[in-house]
Amino acid sequence: MASALIETIISGEHPEPVEAGPGVVAVGAQEIATGAAIALAQHAGEHPNAVVARLRKQLQEQGQGVQLSDKEGVELQSAKYAENPEMRQSRVVTAFALVKELNDCAAVPSHNRGVDLSEQNQNIGRDCYEGLSRIAVTAAALGYGVLQLLDANNHYPAYALLRQVVETEFVLWKFRHDPGAIPDWLNSDRDERERTWKPSKIYRSADNDYRQKDYSGHCELGGHPTPLGTLLASGERSAVAEASVLGDLIGHLRDSWDHVVNAADALDSKWDLSEPCIAADARQRVADALATWSQIDKYGYSVSYFADPL
């Protein structure tokens, strides 16, 4: 199983679903890791344990030396998938769908539920839903802005806005795991946000789901002016740049949606509201859109930069 999966991934193709229990998955992962360590050791003339120790050190230092793919081969395969018309259309349609659902079916009902609670003098509940609504609508607005810039073939500022999408996702992750903190954010001043809510505070938290390298990569592409960023501004490899932005946008909007849904469900439970704030049909539409995209678009499977385990 593991060897067939590795061959499929290396070729750049979309791996078929594997139905297996957690024990089989664990054995497969161990087989992949062991095989990779042995291959690297043979190439470098080292003991496999020395390879593992060096990789562990690189992981801890979050260095650029830890990459899991053949860059030249990946770039060739990426270009083919980036330029594929059907795959490109699937990315655009899926990103638009996520933006719409975040705005219309998450931000708007969350705001309305906050208004309802305010009329019942439930001010803490109002602030919870209102804070959730504001970050959700911000994520949707930023996502739509990315799509507008891509439509104008202006990729560098699209990356800059994508970094902002990532930052809204950070906040939504925190809302999901601590819904009671939402009013703290909504009523915070600048000093409080610097202490608690800035991106570096969240991605360095011991229990977070994020990696410094991922955020640093977004800063490199769309933050302060960099040599790589200026290549994007000049339009170099525009098909690949667009596909990268769209694929990454879909991933971050997908996770943002998931955080919003879980936070809203927690708030519904806390305030004993039987009707879900985010409707079942909206959840199903998002699931269907993502499933269709994953079946059509192979581009994401040939890109490694943001997927490396740091």
C-alpha cells in the first residue's frame, strides 16, 4: 500500500481513496518514513538514525532545507495542471462558492442571531455571535478581493490579501477552541490584541494547528517586498501563480468555514438554541463543492512548499 501510494504521489497524480483503519494507516506511515530514511541514508552514506536526527533538528529549526519533493519534477507537473482549463475553472468556482457561503450563510446569520440575543438583553451572547460574524465577513471580503485581483491578472497583491485571509483564519481557530474569548476580541483595544491576538501569538501557541513556516511563506510571497514577490508582480509564470493562489485560498477558506461552523455550534449549545445558526443545507453545499473540486483539480497534489511538515 505504501509503495503504491508513494509512486502515485511522485508521479503527480491524484491518489485514489484508501479505506483502512487507523492501525493500517499507522503501519503505512511508518513504512513510508522508514523507507525514506533508509534511502536518504544510502544516498548520503550515513546511518538511518543519523538522517532522522538531522531531519528532527531541521524540523525544530524550521529551516528551508526540509522539502519532501523533487522541485524540478514538481514544477513541470504543476505547470501542466495549472494551465488545464477544467481544473482552473474548478478552482475559481469552488473559491467563489466558499466566499458566498461564508458571507451569506455564516456571517449574516451570525449577525442576525446576535441581534436577536441583544433584544433579549443577552449582551454576552450578542457579542459572541457578532464577533464571529465580523471575522467571517472579513474572511469572505478578503477572499472575494483575491478573486477580483486574479481576474485582473494581478497576482502579487492577491498574495498579499491571501496572507490576510490566513490571519483571519488564525482568529477563527481561536474562536473555535475558546468561544468564550470572542467578546474579549470584539471589545479589545490595540494593546490587548498585541498581547493575545496577533498572528505570532497564535501560531506559536503550544496547542495550535499552524506552523511558522506556513505563515512566513505567505509573508515572503505577499508581505514586505522580496525578490520572489517582485517576480509575481512582474507576471512571471502567471498560470502557476494563479493556481497556487486559488488552491491555497480554497484551503484557507475551507478551514475558516470549518472553524466558523464549530464555533457557531458551540455558541448555539451554550445559549440553548435548538435551530443551528448555520443551516444544514449550507454545510452540505460546501461539502459538495469541496468534494467536486478535489475530484477534478490535481494541482494541489503536485505542490509541496506549504505541505512540508514543520
